[in-house]
Amino acid sequence: MTVPIIIQARFSSSRLPGKVLMPWGDTTLLGHVIDECQRTGLEVWVATSDQPEDAAVAYEGLAHGSKVYRGSLDDVLGRFVGCVNAMDEEPEAIVRICADRPFLNAAFILAAVRRWNANPWPILRFGEGSLTVEIVRTTALRHADALATELDEREHVTPWLIRMSAHPIEVPSTVDNADDYAFLAPA
């Protein structure tokens, strides 16, 4: 099953404004993340805001061959649902990536997708800390959009889903035993 990647990106970071457009090797931080996501072979979208300062973010997404959706600056959960609505077909799930995570790579993202395909829970968090990929079932994303009311739930996309989850959503990405190796090793 194929799921699209949505990279959330905005110019107005409170700690480092403009970071997604800062140089990263021979491109920008956002360009690097898009390029790595495209190596998965999955459809890649950049979800940015409709604010004027994010026109450059949208342009950078298009320049790197991704599709772009522009929505609310502060309601990122709503922006993700808007992005799904803009897709030609409703996906079963989406892969959520933050544009400030340059060390995620295609193999890691595809391992997360394989793990989710084996157990298509409403939400799966694969990895730890800044090396985390989230896969969210589209129906769960829409459910969260309808019921999440707190500012952090709207701004950070998945907190409501994580709090409401009835299953273990965090899946390790390390090889500690033979089962881990069998599941995580490239095909």
C-alpha cells in the first residue's frame, strides 16, 4: 500500500526564523528533506502556510518537484487535512515529516511504512527524538481534526491522537533481537 509524504514547513520558526530555507549542502534544508523523501518513490507534498512569507517555502517545494498545499499558519492539523483534501485520491494514511529533520533518509521512511503496513494502526511513531516518522491513518487524522480543540493539538498535528490511542504507537527502530532484524532489514 502506498501512502504520500506530507512535509510540514514554514518560514516563521520562533527559535530560528527562515531555517527551512537556509543553505544545506548544495541546496536548502527543505530542499534536502524533499529530495530525500522523493528517494522513497512515494508522492511528496509540502504543507506550508498561506502567509506571504511562506510563498518562498511553497516555491522551494515546487522547485524540488513536490506538490504544495497552503493553509493555516497556526492550525497545522487543519493544514494536513486540507492537504489530504487536495490530493487526487484519498490515501489510506499519510507519512508526517517535519522539514527541520535533515537526517531522516529514504530507507528509514520506507522501514516505517513497512512497519505500518504490517499493523495499520491509526497512528504509528517510528524512531526516537528528532529521528521520528509518524504515519497517520487518514480517518484518524480527520477524527482528530473534528475533535481536537487545544492549541497544542492543532499546532502539532498528532498530540490528540497520541493521547487517545488504545495501542502502543511507538515502535522501536533499533535492531535488538532476531525479530527486529527480520522486520527491519531491507528486503
